[in-house]
Amino acid sequence: MRRAGTAAGAAALGGCLLLAGCSGSGDSGGDEAELSVGGAYMPQPVSASMAAGFLTITNKGGAADDLTSVTSEAGEVTVHQTKGGTMTEADRLPVPAHGRLVFRSGGNHLMFEKLTQRPREGQTVSVRLHFAHSAPVTVAIPVKAATYQPTGGTPEHAAHSASSGH
């Protein structure tokens, strides 16, 4: 009986880690990044092999961090930045202390290529965000209608959070 309780607890913890990007640290001192992710969405792609993803990474901690890569079983993911109307692939993007890194249409975005299957509205696509100093964060990105436009800001109730691993 005790084994069943342990398995249920492990399953609950696993669900937390997968869906919310939780960290076991719980210790968020002033000199660490304290990251959360919200407002994530992917417009249903019009192409069978490419898609874009958008989200906001908020850092409530006292130390900056850098997003260094994004991985997904859905396909290859690269991080793109847009400056002066020109899109370029970025090796890393800063997440400032007490600030945000915003991915939105026409600006910074995640580019999915070589999709393993075409995501459909109502599904989710799981991504893992990797940082220079903080623990990775796993986010389930909902697939929205191709014409979806988010309404003002990042909904706090949809945020996924993680503390720094350092």
C-alpha cells in the first residue's frame, strides 16, 4: 500500500515538472534568477513542416539569465530575434533581472522546423527552455487558431514557474 502512495506522489510530482516546469529548489535568494513563463501559444501552422511559438519569460529575481536553447520532440526549435525588421537566429537572448523576455508576432519568436507532425488547434506542444544558469523549464504550449491574437499582457494564472538551480 505504501508503494502505491509513493507512485502516486511521484506521478503528481512528474506532472508538476512536465506541465508547470517546477523546480525542486524552492530557495530563491535575491542573487538568483526567478523565472516564470506565461502567455504561451502556437498559432495552428499553415505549413506541415514549420510553425512559430510565442511566450513571455518573466524574471522576478535579482540576477539576469540567458535563454540559450529550446528543445522539443515536435521538431527542431530555434530562437529568432527581430531587429530593424530583420529576423535572425539567436544563440542566446537575455532575461534581465526584474524584467521580461517577450516572444510575440513580429518580434522575438520560437521557430519550429521539421515538425514530426502538424500541430492542430486544441493540442499542446511541449518545449523545454534551457538557460545559462537556471534549471530548464518545460512548458506545454497550446495550439490556437491560425488567426489567434492574444489579449493584453501575460495572463498570470497561466504562468509556469521555476526557480534557478544555482
